[in-house]
Amino acid sequence: MKMITAIVNRKDAGEVCDALTECSFAFTKMATTGGFLNSGNVTLLIGTDDERVDEAVEIIRKHCAQRMEPMASVVNAGVPAFGYYKTEVLVGGATVFVTNVEKFEKM
Ligand code: 2BA
């Protein structure tokens, strides 16, 4: 068994979750925050059989788009910083980790 941890853009989360449910994947959805942008994203924990990992990853890939997200950067010209400028950073589609599950029990 594997645990897929997928961090997805919150704009894509609804579609990904609907598609996973339609294909009978069990998952847990958590509201999370990206450490760099400090903006909300969604982390899905998907426990599944080894044989279904590729199918789940393809569903995530299909429903997650890359997009530019705004960010504010401090203009640092020594001390103190004197302002901000707006820029953009490329985010996503999704960040996916697949890990082995040593034990799985429901009680
Ligand atoms: P954030 O940490 O808010 O990062 C948003 C986007 O900012 C990243 O998109 C990346 O393009 C950029 N970024 C992140 N850290 C950076 C840095 N130190 N310098 C320059 N640019 C940086 P993604 O790579 O698509 O990541 C989207 C979200 O996935 C992240 O949101 C974070 O919540 C999660 N994530 C990405 N890589 C991760 C990792 N290795 N471990 C845990 N979570 C990760």
C-alpha cells in the first residue's frame, strides 16, 4: 500500500476531489498553507493499493493547472527595507509525494 500526499492549488482542489471520488479513491482533504507564498493550498492524503498509484497521479495531473500567482517582495537596499514590488511566481500544477505504508488498519 502507498500514501500519496498531493499539494494542489485550491482552485483545482474541487475538480481533483470530484474525479478521485468518481474513481472510488478514499482520501482526506486538508486546508494547508504554502511556506513560500503563505497562501492557501489543499493537501490530499490518498491511501491506495500499489497498483492504483499511477491512476491517482494521472487524475491529479489531469486536473491541476500551472498558473502564475502574485507575490510581494521586499526591496532591500540595506537597513531598513524601503518598499515592496509586485512580482509573480509559477505555481503547480501539483506537488506529489508517494510513500510506502508499513501498516494499515481500520478499527
Ligand atoms: P509555496 O511554498 O507557497 O510555494 C509556491 C511556489 O513558489 C512554488 O510552487 C515555487 O514555484 C515557488 N517557490 C517555493 N519556494 C521557493 C523558494 N525558496 N524560492 C523561489 N521560489 C520558490 P510549487 O513548487 O508548485 O509548490 C506549490 C506548493 O507545494 C508550495 O507552496 C508548498 O506548499 C508545496 N511544496 C512544494 N514543494 C514542496 C516540498 N519539497 N515539500 C513540501 N511542500 C512542498
